[in-house]
Amino acid sequence: MENFLLKLSIMLVPGLMAITCHEVSHGFIANRFGDPTARSLGRLTLNPLKHLDIIGTLMVIIVGIGWAKPVPVNFGNLRNPKRDMIWVAAAGPLTNTILAALSAALLRLLTNLSAPLSDGSWLQFFIDPVVQMLAFSVYINLLLAIFNLIPLPPLDGGRVLVGLLPYRQAAALARIEPYGMIIIIALVFFTDLFSHIILPFLALGIHLLAGPQSRLVFAVTQYLMR
């Protein structure tokens, strides 16, 4: 039980931040392009309680990927719905990529600063959990960015593709949306999508951002997900 609470304390803050910022970015960009729906409902806030989905949060802790309550967007309010949909959808993965890059930069900085410290020092005692949170933040933000770029609606990649395709093909792809999550869940749990496609891109992203600390990201994540 004590080990579970320790892991939870490390995963919860970066996990909630990754999911919350992802959703807020959708609403923020939608508001900038003419749709005030998220703002009028009080969803343009970094308070995670406004976005929390209990099942989605538990999934972050249990399997390393989850979701929040989607920020409502009325695409009909956008000034140019087909074009602006691309920017609204892309905002989520882009935000997660930026958070992953910032976390990786701080991870490199802290590990370099702590290298001369002895294992028993009080400063090392403070730095260690922060390093673990940053390592998990790199992982979870990159995973959310890559996963959401799968080109099937209602995932962000699917909506970006709907915005890019000609109207006829876009309309055909958009009709998949009511069944999209069922298809995605089936692909994740009953095919090699994660191990053969998502995981290689995730590993590449971690190596590019974390550099020499990529091993630390993998080690911390493996420990937390056990």
C-alpha cells in the first residue's frame, strides 16, 4: 500500500497537468477562433477538478494513458469551421509536446545539478521525487501527443485529417466519429498498434528530448507502471 501511494504521488501531478493542459488548449484556441463555448462553461481553467474524469484519471495511473472530460467545442461557431478545426484539434498534441520538451529540459538541468551531491544529502532527498515527476511528465505528455494523433475521429489526429481532406472525403471520415473510440480501443487492446507503432515513436521522442537522460525516463516509467 505504501509503495502504491508513493507511485501515486509521483504520477498524479504530471498526469493531471498533461490531461488538463491538453483540454484547456482546445478550448483556448476555439475561443480565439470564435467559439466561446468552453469559456462560457468555465472550462478555460487549469483547475483539474473542472476537467477530471475519474475513469480516465485511473487509467493514467493503471496503464499510463487516460483522458479528461472533453472540452466542448461548437465547430459551427468557428469563423472558418473546416480550417479552424485543424488548429483547435492540433492544439492538444502540440501542448503536450511543449510540456514534454520543458519537462525534459528541467530533467537534464536537475540531474546535472544533483550529480555532485551525495546520496544522503537533504538536497538530493528533495530533488529525487522532482526528477521522477519530470521523467514521468516526459513520458505521459509524449504518449498523449502521439496517441491523440492517430488519424481517427474523435481523436485530434482524425479531426486534423477531416480539416485537411476535400469535403467529400472529410464527410466520409467524420461519419466514423460515433464509432471511433470503439475502433481505437479495439486497435489498442487487440492489435499490435501500441507495440509496433506508438511505442517506437514514443521511444524516439524520449531519446530526442531527454537525450542522455532517456534511460532515466524509461527506468522511472517502468518502475511506476509495475
